[in-house]
Amino acid sequence: MTTHERDDLLQQIAEGWGRLQVFITTLSEEQLTGPTDAAGWTVKDHLIHLAVWETGLYGMLHRQLRWQAMEVDQALWEARAVDQVNAAIQQRHRDLPLRDVLRTLRAGHERLVAHLQTLTDDDLQRPYSYYQPGYDVDAPIINWVRGNTHNHYAEHIPWMQAIVGQV
């Protein structure tokens, strides 16, 4: 572990967020809300998905159960039915206006980054079970931070590009 692990993480998040924002700004409202992928998701659906998972991460870092922070059914979460969790998130938010999705995404991201700036490298190395009591997972929480921020953006950008024919 480097003494600047948190700062490196924040830089990676900022770079990934920047790529996501550049992509979003290239799209019209119609591109954000109209075309869908094979699962019926719009770009807007992907954006609220990213926002909800970041909300879950923020809740987790405050030792709130992720499924509660994300407003997901506990049984789906406990079954580790990620596809069903994602489908439930998409269904719950599909009628949310684009401006509200973008506001939710931005505000949640800013809140998360502000909190991450308060953490130490040692905090980021604490096990998942420290932040999620009752879960016996010893891997460091930084793995979930990466997975639900810059890695998550990088995963979804190509899918969103495919929706609008930019691939």
C-alpha cells in the first residue's frame, strides 16, 4: 500500500468520471432517452444504474446495508441475483425525467467523492465486513470503491456507445 493510495484512487475516479461526462455531453436528449439495447435499457437507464450503485457504495462506506441504500429488495440482494437487482433498479427509475437522472448522478457522485476525500489509506484497506457487518468478506473495501466508480463507468460507456451507434 502506498501512502497516497487514496489520492491515486481519487485521480482514477476523476479521470473515469471525466470520460463519462465527455461521452454524455456528446449526446442529444433523444439519444439519452430514445434508443435501447437488447435488454430495453436507454443510456438514461445506464446512468441511473451508475448513480444507484454509487449510492450503495456511499451507504456502505457509512456502514449502511447496501441493499437498503440502493432501495433494493433484500431477498434479491441476498440471493446475489445481480441481473435481477439491476432490472429492478431500471424498472423503478425508468420514468424518472432525464434532468432528474442527471442531477441524481452528479449529486451522488459529488457526495461520494467528498466522503472519499475524508478517508485514509487505512480506511480503504479495511475489509468489506467492517463496512457491512454480518458479511464475512475480508477483501479490502477499496476493491468495491474501484468497482462501483471508475471501473463501472468504463464498463458501461461501451454499452451506452453501442445504444447510440457510436461503436
